[in-house]
Amino acid sequence: MYNTLLKGDDPALVVEPLNGYRLKELRPDNIGEYTVPLGIPEILNEGTDITLVTYGSCVRIAQDAVKQLAEFGISVELIDVQTLLPFDRTNTILESVKKTNRVVFFDEDVPGGATAFMMQRVIEERGGFYHLEDEPKTITAREHRPAFASDGDYFSNPNAEDVFDTLYEMMHRSNPTKYPRLF
């Protein structure tokens, strides 16, 4: 991301989630040249049942939940938006919603934050509403000050269990016989 922004002339703001520093990743061979196109989401997992839209450190959490949901026969299309401004210049998310007819927006911001922004862009501005078979959902942080103890993130920020529960419940509503209540 930094390489892309440094090659441009426009001012930019990068928000780095602290949870991202806790993860180890492979270092690319072309570290000084590697760039990411702005406003172009990446489909990390092809799916047919539900579109899950996220970014940043929530991507890892979503990937974990997608694996768990696959064990229950739920096919999730996981999309990493990568940038909020510009946001999805190629309508990748809308095309996915047309395919799955369900969408969940997920991040660790407070309710009404980035998830609401993404939902408004896709559902309202781009007409995603017309392709939905179920109400769109958001998964966000809790509406309280986060705890500072080691388990503060677990109880304040959404986790893979929250993602699993939300997506499974959507599939249960559409087909209760195939996806019976788990709890």
C-alpha cells in the first residue's frame, strides 16, 4: 500500500490496525516495487451462498470463519476491499451480491462506522438492494469502551465465532431444513 501511495502525487491516509502487527507473513522478493491498485477489491475466496466484505486485520478472522462455514456446506465469497476511498471502483462487491443474493459487511469499527459506509455504497448507491434475498447485515465491535486486559479484544471486537453465527443464521433463515439451528 505504501509503495502505491508513494508513487502518486495525492495526499493519503493509511490506517493500520494494531492486530496486523501480531501476524507473521512472508516477505515479498520485490518489497520496494510491490503495489496494490487503489479501489480494486480482491476476491480471496470464491463462493455462491453469501458475500462477506471486510478489510485489514478482520480478513484473517473472516478467513477462519469461512473455513468453519465450509464444513457446514456454506459457500462464502470473501472480499477484501483493501481501500475505503476510493471504494470498489470495479463494482466487484455488487457483482458478488448479484451472484449470492446475501451480503454481510464486517470490520472492527464501531456500529455505524466503516461497515455502514460500505453497506450504503453497495446497497443504496449501486442498487444492491434489488438483488438481495435476505436483509444485509453488519458485524462490528461492541458499543462500549474496549477493555485493556489481554482478553479485551476478544470481548470488544468481533471474532470468527461472531462471523460464523451471523452467516449461519442467514443460511438457516433461507433453508432451515438444510441448516438447522445449532444452539
